[in-house]
Amino acid sequence: EYTDAIEIHSICLNDVLFLNQINNSETKKMIVLGVGGRTNTDIDFCINYLNSDNLLLMSGFQSFPTQKKDANLGKIKSLRNSYDYPVGYADHTPWDEDDSLMVLTSLALGVDYLEKHITLIKGEDRADYYSAVSKKEFLNLRKHIAFYQLIYGNDKLDLLSHKEITYKNRERKIIALNDIKKGELFSCSNIGYSVVDK
């Protein structure tokens, strides 16, 4: 009751004793599967073994810290294409480097959730410090994310904003180039296109 989700670390996806405990609990909470460094076979096994459809596939892995070139963000796209579950990204890149592009790229690839560690004293040797940012940096990252969401808008081609509808309504309309008599066939000589005011 004190948590919103249960996380299964990547190294535990094949631990049937642990998975049995989750199954026996009959939890309705979201189960987060750490899928960094795992193959489709590993992921499929865990998904099929669990008695839950409330799953989140969390991409990213911990290599103390994860170098940006090793993050393999393209796997986010593969997860979205292969599975009908929400996908997240756990950023474990170095604490002393700007991580905003990593996070924004993962959002552009379609993640639904982000994991980012925060620490009170940046760089202090403690659990997960190697990828933890300060409160100020975390709030700045939130501003970047909010701006990304603003400019991303929606991805539905048939869902137009008020300004897009106004722009669309400026499309050229069919007009008569001269008086068209009853029974006269339409042709390129008597009709054309023009931008007209409604």
C-alpha cells in the first residue's frame, strides 16, 4: 500500500522463486521489468511467467555509470514495436555530465516513464551517486521536459488544433472562372482554384 509499483531488476527476470512470490501476492500494482541488457527471449520469459498484464518495460542499465555511447536508446523503439506495454527509460549516465539530451531523446523515441536519481550532495560516494543529480538540476530537467511536451503537441494527424484548422481552411477552393450554364460540363476552362475568404 506504500508503493505504486514493484520493480524487478534486470538480473532477476529469470529468478522464478522471486517471480513466484510476486505471482502469489496477486498484486494489482504495476510491475516494472528492468529490461536493460536483456534479450527478447529473456523478456518474453518473464512476461509469460508473471500473472499480470500491468507491466512497464524499463530500458536502460547500470554500468556504474552508463557511458552515453553505451546507452543504446534505439532499443526503446524496438521495445515499443515489439510489446504492447508502456516503456520507460532509466538514465544512469554520469552525474557530472549534462543528461538532458539523453532524456529528451528517450522521450522522442516514445517512453512513457523516466527514472532519474536525485541526491542531496552531488558526487558524494553513496548508493547510485554515480548517476544522481542535484535538486536544481532535476528541476531544470523538468523544465526541459515540459518544453519538449509543449512543442511535441500530439501525433494524431486527424486531431488538429484551432490554429491548424484555421491554417487548413485557407486551402485553395474550387471556383468558377466564368458563368457556367446549366448542363455545361465542368472542365479546366471553366473552373479553377483560389484562396477565398469564408
